[in-house]
Amino acid sequence: MNSTAGLAHPQVARTAARLYLGQLEAAEVESRAASARKAYRDLIETTRAAECLGPHLRPDAVSFTCSSLSDTEPSDRTGFINQFQLGLGWDGAPVIVMGTETAGDPSKPEALSWDSLQTTLILAGSPPDVVQSLLDGSSWWPKMQARERLQEPWRPFHIHPNDYYQVLWDVGTSTWENLAQIVAPDPDNWKSILGRGADPGLGDLTYQIERSGLPSKTAARGKIPEAVRMDWLEREVIPEVRHTASVLMTHGFGQPWDDWHRGDKRLYAAFLGQPVDLEWRKIGGNWLGHQAVSGRLVICMRALAETFQPIRPEYKAEVRRLVQVEIRRR
């Protein structure tokens, strides 16, 4: 079996898959709706196929698709929310970026189905024919095709999702655009790392994994991570990725602040390997906290998405300065 080829931390991916499969199997047993039970079974079989076949996974072994939850009720979909969801980007990237919550939403069956398939794509390395078979027929595919013809050969979706999404076409400043301005080697040419086929690309420089597995449209309304996810992040994920990353950045101050920050401090301590004592400053109207220990840096900053308020240039510049200092030390 070679299902985790190309990953810096394959054991984390294997554990995440095992835990998610356990969650799905328990939900399948408890579900009373036949449509939901079939969807659970299809996703379980698809994930197991990715475990066994790895990069040799083909579309005919994928029985769970973006439309698999279309005939289910929202109340029957909560079991698909992956409490062990891994991130986008290379898991060996120098910067770990943790937002507040994932995108999967039980009220949006197509989006939740796509989120549920990320474990499969990570295990298999996002084979192009599998990705195309899943996206073809989805509501997103026409938009992706209209923006530009996808560059071939396709790079792994789970590492370079912006090859497909191209957020630079959207109105407003996205999370990924602000992140690119912070981590790009050339601050005057940050857009280059968001382009198709960029080398390095945003996915080479950052690994984006959310703190909570529960969905929300805004950081302020994000739901506090469930204990099972926070324990997993603290005990298994962060202690492993700290061997390849120099920076752990959390962005978004969820509410209530004390509850969110209590969990964040656990992640900071796991990354730094010692108790946390952040230095706080207010820059451009927003708080910024950070601490550096023995070549590792943790940052607590406002949300990267500019949903309600733009990020002041001086705030973004300071975050960039802190991050670039640690990256150059690698």
C-alpha cells in the first residue's frame, strides 16, 4: 500500500482516516434514514478504496460523489462533518495556518459532500481523473472552466486548490490573498504564488488546517472546537508537524474569546514545546499576539478574511515581518 505518497507526515493522514472511518461507521449504525445510510456506506467504501489503492485510485472505485447527499435531510448529514479533517496545502510547509472552522455545512449537501471527500483525495494524492470525475457535474465546474482552462498536468487539488478556484477573480480580498501577502518571498509579487502552476505556490508555503470541524460563515460566529478534535490536534497533529514547520499562525478571534483562546494556547504550547506567554500589541486597531522560542514562532491574529473590516497595511506588514524572520532561519 502506498496511499500516503508525497506526504511529509503520512502517519497523521493514516490516523485521521482511521478516526474518520470510525466516526462514519458509528453514524451509519445510528442513522434511521435509508438515503443517509447508503451515503455513509458509499463514503466508507470510497475512503477505504483510497487507503488501499493510494495514487492508483480510479473513478470507478469512487461511489461517493458531490451529489451523494442531495437526497438526504440536513438533520441526517451532521455525522458527515469530519472532526478529523486535515488541511489544504503541503503538510510539510514552513507555515501552519489555522482558521476558526471548516466550510462543510449540513444545509449545503454539495459542499458537505466535497468536504467529506478530502480524506479520500489526501490518501490518494488527488489523482486528476478522480478529481475531474467528482467536479464534473458539480455546480462549481462551469465557473472553474469559464475562468481559464485548467493547466495540465493538474497538480494535486489538496495541495494547490487555487489552481482550480482562482480566488483572484473574486470581488474583495480573500483569506488566501491576504495570506499570500504575508508568506510570499517577494512582497511586491505576492500574486505570483496564487497563479496556476506557481513555484512556489501558496500550497507549498502554507498548510491550512482549521481549529474547529464545525462550519460557520464568519470567524466571530464560529463554533468552539469539539473536545475530540482539539485533543487530536494537540496530541497528534501539532506535535508531528512542528518538526517541519517554523510558524504556527491562528487567525480569527472566535467568540466567546476566553473559550477560544484557552484552546489556542494548548495548540501553541504543543508547537513551542513549552508553556505560552504571548506578547500582545495593538496595531491599526487590531490585537496581535506572538511568541518565539528556539526557532519556532506562534502568532495569534485577527481573521485573514476581510468580511467586515479591511486589515490595516501596518498590521499585515508586522505579521509578515515576524513570519519572514522565522522562515529565513530555516
